[in-house]
Amino acid sequence: MTGAAIAGMHVTFPGQMSQEEVWDGYFRRHYDGPRRGLAKRIFANSGVVTRHGAVNPLIEDASSWSTAKRMQRYLTEALPLGKDAVAGALNAAGLRPDEIGLFVVCSCTGYATPGLDILLARDLGMANDVQRLFIGHMGCYAALPGLGAASDFVVSRGRPAVLLCLELTSLHVQPRSDDPQQIVAHALFSDAAAAVVLVPGGAGDAVSDIAAVTDTATADLMTWDVTDLGFRMGLSPKVPDVLSVYVADLVGRLLAPRGLTLRDVDGWAVHPGGPRILDVVRDRLALPETALAESRGTLAAHGNCSSPTVLLILDALRRRAAGPPRTTVALAFGPGLTLYGVLLQAR
């Protein structure tokens, strides 16, 4: 897979909060009971320092909201965030909205019809014959198959494409529960929007290959259930152990066909599903801790933002003081259990 390169990228966030103030001002009371000590430790050890929320729990308690109310709020908050992200990426690429041939939108935290793809294409001034693809419920890894679909379109049609990943997990705060999986989800997840423009030819990080693997025998370890009170996350502590079985082979399938080894990779964009997942990837691939600096830094500054997160890390790699990498491997994980990897090579 050659020919499609990243020509522009832009990330945007709703309001920022510190992890400490969110714990002290809301979740400390939310977990008032025998699990408070455990919850406090989970929040403190999450790797998150600051986070973002379209719904700030210090101001609004969404835990009792109906799913209908959460979906209404999703559209209100998502449209301006998505418009800012896509407009910024187009500006960085030097393209007009009406030059885009395919608009891909990834989101699993809200639904509406007409959807974000239609409403944002309208508001941004994309052409009425723009093709659209909406990817939902792939969760944290959705950006990478989205990138693959956009890249395939660019290569086959010779026209630019835009990928937008937008998640508002703050809408899905759950009612008080002693379930440790809910505590982990509340400690990690955050809101963001990130957009990427892909063009045929030209300079930039080219999408060289994509690989995936799904272990359906472990599908119940990560879930995202629609309930009457929003979407409920299931996140087993066994997830890192499953990822450790597959990640080395997946990366090898990306590198070996091009005669590359791990030493040739100077950029790692590893989705920080949590600190332990980063530890497992580091140890399984025998990477130096410095290789995960941008992944850990993104987790600390922004939390786990689901599908936009791997794009946030790619953005951080492009901006690093030592200069952007020449060869990047992006890895993301989600329901299935599914691992996705993308190889990017600068040209």
C-alpha cells in the first residue's frame, strides 16, 4: 500500500481538568464506600495527570442521565469540536473542503442521524458528491482501519481524503458502582478530536502497510454496552496479557516485507490503553523506555481518548524536539480483542 501521505493534521480538545481535582471534587464522593481506597489508588496510578471533558463532572453530574439525553448532548458538543479539527487539518494541508473526495469519521461515544459525517461535510462546505464513511463501535483502534480506508481511497482515486476521530467519553459516566472495571474506565478515559488529511503523492508520512489480528476467544475481555444510562465499559485486567501474545508477530508482519527490523523504527505511536499495556508492549518488543515517551506523555496530558489517541501520539511525534521520525509504527488495541498496526514511512 503506497502513495497516500499525511499532508495535514490537527487535534482539539474540550475543557481541561486535572486528574487530582476530578478525583477530589467528584469521584471521591462517587466512590464513597468500601471501594474508595481502591478507587483512589487506581486514579493515582492511572498515568493521567490532566484530562478533557465536554461534560465536566465538577459542574454537571451525568451519571443519572438517560442515553437519549447523552446523545442529544453528544451532537451539541461534537459538531464544533469536529469542525475545528477538520478545518485545522485542511488548513495545514493547504486544501479547501470542496477538494476532499472521501470523509471518514470514527466515533463510538455517540450516534445521530443525520450523522457527524453529513452535518460536518455540510457545515465545512465539502462538495455534495463527497463520499462518506462512518466507523462506529471499533473503540480505541478505530483510527487505524480508518486510516487504511482513507489511504486506499487516495491511492485508487487519486483524490484527497480526511479522517476524523472524535470521542466524548465524559458523556458516559456511570452510576456509582463497586466494579473495579468501572473505576478503571473512569480513571483513564477522556475527550478529544483529531483529524488527518491524506493526499496522493507528495511529501509526508506515507501509509506503507496495515496489519491486524483479532482473538475472538477473548472477545468478552473488552466490551462497550449500550444501556439505558449511557454506554458502559467493560475492561478486564487480562487485556495486557492477551496483547502480549500477539504484538511481536503483528509488528514483524509490518516490518519484515520491507526488510526492516525493530532497530529501523524511530517512532512508536502505541495507544496507551493504560500504563500496564505500555509496559507490556515495551517489554515484549524489548524497546527502550524512551521509545514510549510520546505515548506516556499523551496519556499524562490527555488521558485515554479512545480512537483519537493514536493520532494525538502521531502529532506529538511530528513535533518532537529531535525532529519527526522517518519510520513509525502505530499500534492500537480494542474490542475483539483486536490489535491493529500501521507502518508509516517519511518521504
